[in-house]
Amino acid sequence: MVGQGEGTDIVLTMGLLIGITNPDLSQKDVGQVLKDLRLFDESYKYQKNETKVEKNTIRYNLKYDQDAGVIFSVSKVN
């Protein structure tokens, strides 16, 4: 997922993707994945860093690109 725009739309879409790709997670667990990605950490420098979280054989990556905006990817861990 690549996105720019309203923050709430991006966060909702990321939450939906986490829930769809990991249906055994509760809403609380989905929120924890978003927290672990440091999505809500205002002091975190996304322009210079990338975060990764693995949950139940699924890997979530979050980074920021000046031109593209938010880049969020979901992949299966081998």
C-alpha cells in the first residue's frame, strides 16, 4: 500500500489489512501491531527509518518516502 492524504484513512486501511491478513488477531492485537510499527510515535523519524513487525508468520513493514508518502507492505514470513 502506498498512500498520501488523510492520516485517519491511512491508519484505518492499515488496520484493515492487518486484520484481513491475520484473521486470528483481536482488535487489540491489531492495534498493538500498529503501535509496534511506531505509527503513533510522533518523535520517530520515518524519513530515516523503517519498522518491521512479525505476527503469526506475517511480516508488516512501514516506511516513508518523500515522493510516494507512506509505504506499508505485508508479506508472508518463510
